[in-house]
Amino acid sequence: YAGSLSNCTLTGNWAHDNGGGAAWATLKNCVLSGNVASNGGGTKGGALIQCTVSGNSASCHGGGSYDSRLYDCTLSGNSAFSNGGGSAYGSLVNCTNRGNTAGYNGGGVFDAALTNCTILGNTAGRDGGGTFWNKLTACAITSNQAIGGVGGGSFESACNGCTFTANRSWVGGGAYNAVLHDCVLSGNAATNDGGGNFFGTLNNCLLTNNQAYNGGGSSYSTLINCTITVNRASYGGGAYRDTLSNCTLMGNTASIGGGSFLGTLRDCTITANRATAWGGGSCSSVCDGCTFTANISSSNGGGAAYSQLTNCILAGNLATNEGGGAYYDSLYNCRLVSNSAYHGGGAAHGTLFQCHLSGNFARRDGGAMAYAFARYCTLASNGAASSGGGSLYEYLDTCKLFGNTATVYGGGSYLSNLSNCTVAGNSAGAASGGAHGGDSINCIVYFNTAPASANWVNVTFQYSCTMPLPGGPGNITNEPRLMALAAGNFHLRSDSPCINHGNNGFATGAVDLDGKRRLVGGTVDMGAYEYQGYWGWSSAITNGLTNY
């Protein structure tokens, strides 16, 4: 009790209360083994320097040590009936805590401060196989297990610069409800949620090669500036129900949501993830300012599925069936570029608002998109191996379709309904370079090419400009006089016959494709762009404003 000992062995001792081997003593180069107490089977309080603490047991807390300060020590094979198989409370510096067990919490360490320690192969009957309620700095937490609870590596701990490797539990294989900074979580596994982490806050961390049923990398957590790569799960290969900011999700796999499932993502990069069902990059998530590249779905939604996307880029994603870029998504101000699918190379189903789709390809129909609703969108230079280079079975309002191609029919659109759109410069290999089937109201369908019926086949027109003249009210065949067809500038020249020749009843929006006033001269113009010239100046003068 108290005092100082050096180069001693304390073994087989017993204390009714605290410190089976020693209490409040300073020990250096000592061995404590086979000692027993209620708390601190090996030692209670004091300081241990370069000591070995092994095979001790506590009927309550701290099999090896209790409320002690340990430096350069090894704690192995100790056990506690309740908490802290290796150590409870106190502090550990440059220590190894290996193969200890706790009946309840903290197989390795319970409620202590650790610096530059190794926590290896410890087991807890409930929570925190490696550590429970600890502050850890520059520690390695490896191959620990929480058998009946959560947090295989650590439970509710604050960790800075630590590594979590090959830990196991039911939930939170690596860590549970932890605050992690600059940490690496690798090769951890959870039976249910959060292979790497569950319900925590992570900043500037790497999560790799973890696995779980939900959230291979992380679940129910907040992640900032993290990299989540090569994790696996059934749902949310990288992340499940997480909030992520400025993160990278790469190379993760899942049945649904290869990168993320049911998450909220802002300014993230989602690349080369894979799903066997829906959402190679993300599924059922809310994404703002994110970039989706080279994600793959073996079914639908190569980039994203059933998600809400704002200010996002989807490029080079692939779906085996529908929606190379997006599937059943709501997209606002997004760019879909060079995606591919069987139907709907860029997008399938869902809604698109102020989006730009270019270079997408359908191995069958609907190069840019299929079965969707689009408003204020541009479809340019998309292609389809069969029909509908731009769109398939769509409703498009105030959109521009330019430079799209189809091998068979409908270079611009196929079986789609168009209002207030401009369809020009598209081509088809057989017929209907502009539009095939569907309705066209307040539209310009002109300057398209095909071996037969260059502009349209089987389209019902009203108040539109096209060649040859179709039946229906308000249609004209005069050249629309666009500003610069070859350059894709489809604004109306001042002498265009399309000015003031549409029908106001079908002008559904308050603005045109440029976001400018839709009704300038009293009657809506044909096409996607409202002429702002003379009438714009007149309105500006009337309102006392200057219109530039």
C-alpha cells in the first residue's frame, strides 16, 4: 500500500475492496499477475511505469488497474465482472492493452484517457469491446469485439488521430456514438448498422473496407471532410442515413444505394460506387452541390435513384436498365453528361427543372431521358440506338432540343408531349428527325433532318411553327428565323413570324428558358424563348426602368 517498488513481482494476492496487488503505490519494472480485488484486481491508484499487468481480475471494475496512471505498460489477460477488463478510469500513455475481457462494458479500457496506446483483441459482454467512455489520442484499436451490444472498437469516446481496424459488434463495428477527428476506420464489421461507425460525428476521417447490413462505412452519423471508400452493405454501401458535407464516397457497393442510402449530402463527390438494384451512387437521398461520376447500377439509376438533387453534376454513370444518370429523381439545376442506360441515358422517370442534358446515350430509346417531366431544360447532343435521341414518352415544357440523334425515329423526341419548346438541328436515321408522335403546342419544330419526314411524323400540332403544315389551329410554316442555328442560339430575331403567335392558354410558366418574362408583347411567342426586343424596351420605359 503506497510507497514505491522497482523490479518486483506481485502475484496471487487478494483484496476485499481495492487493489489486489498494490494500492496507491508507484511501481517501476514490476509484474502484477493473478491478483484479485473488487476494483483494480492488479492495482488501484498510484503510478505504474514499464510494468506488466496480466491475469488479474476484479469482481466489479478494472481487472488490471483502477484509477491508476500507467506509462509504457502492458495489460493482458485481465478480466472484470462489470467494466474495464484491462483498466478502469485513470490514464494510460504508450501502453498496450491486449486480450482483456469485461462482463459488461469496456473490454479493454473503461472511462480513461489514453495517448499512443494499442488496444488489441479485447472483448466486452455488452458495449465497447475495446474502449468505453474514453478520450483517445493517437491510439490503435484493433480486433476488439462487443459481443452482446454496440461499439466493437469504441463506445461513446472522443478520438483524435486513431486507427480502428477489424473490430466487431452488432451495431457500430468500429465505433459507436463517438467524436472522431483525423481517424482511420478500416476492416470493421457490424451485423446490423454501421460497419465502420454508428451514430457519431466524424471530421477528416477515412472509412475503408468496412461492412454491415446497413451502412458499410457509416450509419446515422454526421461526416465532414471524410473519405468513404470500398465499404460494403446491403443498403448504403458507404453511408446509411448519414449527413455528409464535403465528403468523397468512392468504390462502395450495396444492393441499394452503393454510395449512400437515405442520406443528406452537400458538396460531396460520389464516384465509382455500385448497386445491384437501385442507385449506384445514391438512393433515396437529398443531395446539394454534389458530383456523381462513374457510378453503376445493375438495374436502375446509375448515378442516383429516388433522390432529390439540387445543383448537382451527374457524369459518366451507367445503368443496365433505366436512368443512367438518374431514376425517379427530382432534379433542380443539374447537369447530366455522358450517362448511359437501356432507356433514358441521362434520366428516367422523375422531374427535371432547369437542367442541362448532353452527351447521354440510350442503348434503346430516350437518349437524354425517358418517362419524365421536364421544364426549363436543355437537351443537346444526346443519342439513342433506336428512337428518341432526346426524349421518350416525356412531357416537356419550355425546353430546347438541339443536336440529338436517333438511329430510327424521333431524333429530338419520340412519343412525347411538348409545349413552348424549340426542337431544331436534330436528326434521325429513318424518319422524324425532330419529333415522332405526341402533341406539340406553342412549339418550333424546324431545321431537323431525316431521310423521310425531316421534322415530324404523327404529331398533333397547335400554335406551332413547323414544316410541312399540319392540321390544327394556329400553325405556320414560315421559317422561324432563329438567331444562330449552327451555334445553338435559338432566340428569335426581331423579324421572326413566331413572335406573338402562340396561345396564352398554354403558356404555363411566368418566364422563358432564359428566365426572362414570358409574356412581353401581350401574346406568347412560339418556342422556348420570348423575344425581349421592342416589347422589352416598351415595358422598361413604361415601368420607369432601363432594360439592358
